[in-house]
Amino acid sequence: MRDAVTTIGKLTDRQSVVFISSVDEDGFPNTKAMLAPRKREGIKVFYFHTNTSSMRVRQYKSNPQACIYFCDKRFYRGAMLTGTMEVLLVSPVRPIRIVFAKMIPYFALSCLNLVSILLLARFVLDVPMSGSVAGIVCLSLLYLALALGLFISTISDRQVTALVISAMLMLMPLIMLSGMVFPIENMPGVLRLLSCVVPARWYIDAIRKLMIEGLPFAAVLGDFLILSVMTVLLVVIALKKFNDKLK
């Protein structure tokens, strides 16, 4: 074969079906027929299309070793190529749309919770709302859009890890350093510095000024700007950390 790349490339382009093999959990080869590759780069890189919940995807995530075979039925010849398979997430939707699509349902539910909490606080618990209700709602909506959960999900490789990080490693420090339980002024200097990166600290401080002290929204503009910067940073990090590879 004088030009293997050209000959094998032409053979693969003429086939509508390819046989693809993977290795199962017991070490046995599994072979199935699939549609021809959607795209190829020479004879070393081939792109196939399937759903991410298929058995083949699960096997390749566990063991990436793969074999593909192209068979020319006319001349009873073929080409077998071996290598590794990498599973990619392919979608016409851009990462920013995927991220915001995950945010919107939870943001809507959080808005319903916000409305119910404000109504209960005002008409059941008689919590004073001396400041602007519009300011309280605006600040609360910004806090709900903080995307802290998205940030955790992008740095976690599985759901259990995300639950552990959010419940154990972040929930307790957020509560302790937010100023809700212990005053920030009474904390040691190191903890006061750490509390500066806790979004709840700025939200609670602003809500106290608006609801209890009755100050205008201009008095919490600093807290509002800090929360805005945190929101933008967390969303940007979530987009940068968005992974198109299934590991």
C-alpha cells in the first residue's frame, strides 16, 4: 500500500456503517454497528455521535481503549484502527446558555421563596420594614443570582462531591462568618478578613440597614456593588470551568 492514509481515508468515507468496539467491566470486548463518523481528521481522529447515557459511553469513561473497523463489502476488505476514545459533550447551544438554563428554574423557585418569606416576616412575625421594599427586593434578587451553587457544581466531578462541599465545607462557614450568629466586630482579625469573601455578610448587613434601620438604598450601595462583583466573578468562573469532556 503506497499511500495508506489516502487509501484508508477513501475506504472510510465510502462506508455508511462502522463497527466500534469497547471493553466492558469484565474485560471482554463489546462490538456494535454504528453510523459512519460525522467527521474525521486524517485516519487518526474520528468523531462519532451517540447519547451520553449509552452503555458504550459508560464503558469508554471507564476504559478508553477502543477499536473501529471499516468493512468494504464489495471487495471483502477492511481497515481496523485501534486507539483511545474520548467522550465529549457536543451541543449547538453555547456554554453560557447551558449555565443560565440551569440557573433560571432555581432562580424562579428562589423568587417564590423570597416572596413568601417577606410576606410571613411582615404580616405574621411583624418584622418591621422601615426601608424601601423595592430596595429589599432588588438586593435579594441580586443575592439569589449569586450563582454560588453553579460555581460548586463546575468544580465538582460528581453530585456527591458537590453536596459535601455545599453542606459541610461551605454552609457552616457561611453561617458562622456572615454576622447572622456572631457580630463581625467581635470576631478575631483573621476571621474578620475571611468574612469579607462571604457573600452572606454583605447581604445581611444591607438587609439590616434597609429593614431595621430604615436607611435609604444609597446607604447600602457599597454592599450592593460588592455583591454585584461577586456575582459576575462566580458566573465568569462557572463559564470558564464549564467542561465539555465527560470524565
